[in-house]
Amino acid sequence: IEVRESDKVGRTDLTDKLIFTIDGADTKDIDDAISYEYKNGLHELGVHIADVSYYVTENSYLDKDALERGTSSYLADSVIPMLPHKLSNGICSLNPNVDRLALSCVMNINSKGYVIKYKIFKSVIRSRKQMTYKCVNDILEKNIIPKGYEEYVNDLKLMNELSNILRNKM
């Protein structure tokens, strides 16, 4: 299933932004992504969540069934998704190089860790890469750059700096 042009109406197009996911190596339901830019002395951090509500309307059969399940169930070697596979691993999964509907929060954060401005809105995104925690940690902790991660190294390091600023602020 693909996002149709009619699904994009009224949404902000972020498909030109450098957006990526970071999850465990065996993750199947990729439902959140991030973007980052440093400009004009501010960190611009974007958090993008798959817009499941576009496909699962309130009080529909799917909504009631998902509410009853509460969450996906993770077993030793499999998962029982809260939503049908076509949704959880399909159109609602932020897979790389395909357009997906999302709810986005883009924040401008200063060097002291204060959110100066933020905006929450409906968007269309296109994740560029499905990253793993291990590969990102290799970059940040060991300066080992896995194949395919080269163009993301600078942003990941700047995001890590922002993370440290935010942690130290608490």
C-alpha cells in the first residue's frame, strides 16, 4: 500500500528533509523517526510519529480491537502486532525511501537546552535510512562508521551533543 496524493492534502511536505529511524536490529514496526539541522545557532530537532489515526479511525472495529489488545506482544522469536500486519509493518511503518503520513513536532532548541519555538503538525515524510542502535553507538562511542552511515555521522554527533545538553539541563 502506498500513500496517495489525496492523502497528502493539508499536510506539510518534509520529504526533502534528512529523516531517519533508529531502532533495534530486529524491529519490525518502525513508528518513529527523527530529523536534525543546526542553523542560525539553534538545534532544529524533529520528531516524527507514524500517523496511525489517519488509517484507524476512532471507534472503528480496528480501533476497538487495538484498544482491547493494548499493545503489541513481543515473544522470544515473534511479535503479535496490536494492528494488522498491513498497517503495523506496511503503510504505518516508516520504512526507508517511501512516503509516509506522520505527526511531526519540530523544535528549535538553544545551546542551553531551552526550546525556543516548536510546532506540531501533520506531515508527509520519507525516511532516508533505517538505523540500528548498535551502528549509531559504534559511531558515537567508538568512532567506527558502518557502511551506509557515512552521510549521517556529522548529524548524529551533533544530535549526541544536543542530547548531552538536554541531560545536563535536568
